[in-house]
Amino acid sequence: MFFLKVCYKRDIIVAFIIILVGSLLGIGYNLIYSGGVKVFARYSHKEEILKKNEIDFINIHEIRIFFEESLAQFIDSRDEEEFKKGHLPGAINLPLHKFDEYFSRFAGKIEQDRFLIIYCDKGCDSKIFVADKLLTKGIRNKIFLMEDGWEELQPIESIFFSNE
Amino acid sequence: MNRYTILILRYFFSIVFIIASVPKIINPQKFLITVYNYKILSSLLLPAFTAALPWIELIAGVCLLSEAFASPGLLVIILLLFIFVLAIIIDIYLGIDPYCGCFSGSLGYSRIGWEVLLRDICLLLLAIILYYKLTSRRRNKPNPNEYK
């Protein structure tokens, strides 16, 4: 409040105009730009997606059998940059923000009898949205979401290649 | 703080906010996911906030380049920094550590935490000091016909 008292009236008015113009430009740009966000859409929350779809969770100990028996296709929903730094062996990159672009490359490679296991970072939700988008695109494979994030999968060797 | 320091700081804030806004404008979907991961905004506010924020950053940054609009531009930047600090404090309190998303490249891939909070608090304090300095001339020499 004290700070507002020492601000000039003219500065506050112009600052308000900057915010207004910025907001209008941003909303207008996103309405026109094909890669923009749907400004007036209500984005589903993860709870709604999980409730409407039959998506199950799987943990770090359960995925080993899927990996060894090649029963599953792993999908990495992180960014391309993070994917390049490291990913599960054989995983396909399907970043949420470029879903349509990557899905077109990936769609033909999905074998119908394989499970899909989607993972991302610790605490991230992009895997849930990618699962939702896959189901919307007509994918009928059973989908599992990794409870653990990429960080917990480190080092990969200890999970997938140990002799225990 | 002499006029050259003020000028350098003005350009510093301007460049920081312009650089921060560009990748968010180019890739709004990615920014939407970043903001979503903060888990603060409701699903109704999320898209509009994501669409507007980078453009507000850009315009505020450009305003800082001009003498006439520097102080209102800086007010907007103070408001934005205050929102960022508040968001980081809430997420630290809730135990959520999303990617900062502040910049592109490696800086954008740092997770929020005490370091990012400290950086933003320092920037906020610096911006407030700069605002006082920018407007001090007006305070010292008030023009009765101006700013009524």
C-alpha cells in the first residue's frame, strides 16, 4: 500500500494500459496463431482425465518385466531437449506441446498388442495429457502411466540391466 | 545512483524481459504446460494468463527503452516480479518444484527453489529501487500542472 502511495497516478494509468494492450495482443495472437493456446477453452484437469479414461499407474518395480519381455512401448512426454539428454531405451518422444507434429510420425509404429507406458519428469502431468490425446486420436492400446519420474529412473542400468 | 547506472539498469531490465518473452511468444503451448505445472491457476484462467503474460513482458521491456514510458514499464515489471515471487513461495510451501520456465535454454530448465526465489527477490528489490530513482527527479521538482 505504501508503495502504491508513492507511485504517480500517471504511471499507474499507463501501467494499466500496458497490461491491457499486452493482454489483448496476447489473446489476439493466440487466436490467430495455429500453434497458440486455446484462450477461451477450459483446460481439463488431470483428475477429470483420469476419471473419464481407464488409465492405470505403474511403478518403477513393475515396469522391468514389460521391458524385458518387450511387452510395452515406452513413451517419453518430456521436451525434445530433455529427451536428447537421456531417455529409456527404445522410448519414443511425444512432447505434449508438439503432440500433433510428433504423433503423425509415431502413429504408424504403434503395435496394437503392446502396452503403452508413458513417463515424464518427477511430479509432471504431461503424461496424463499425452495419454488423453492418444485416446482421443483413437489409440486403443492399454495405457499405463509411470508413477515415478525420469529422475527416479536414474541410473537406468540399475533398473533394467541389473542381474537381481 | 548516477544517471548512467540508472540507464544501465533500465536497459538491463528491458533486455531481460524482452529475452524472456520471446520464446514464450514463439511457443505458447510449451509455456502453457510450464504454467500449468505450477498448479496455482484455475483451468479457466490458465490459457488467458499464458496468452497475455509474454506480451505484457515484451511491451513492458520495450517501454523501459524509452525515457517517457520507463517508469510505468518498470511498474509493470515490479508487478510481474511480485507475482513470480508469490508463485514460487506458494510452490515451495506446497512442495512442488516445476521447471521455472523463466527463460529459454538451460536457464528455463532450472527447477524453482530457493535459488530462483532469491534471484527474483533481488530483481524485485532492484526494480523498486530503480523506480524510486527514476521518479526522484519528479518528487524533488514537483510540477503543479503535471500528474494531477
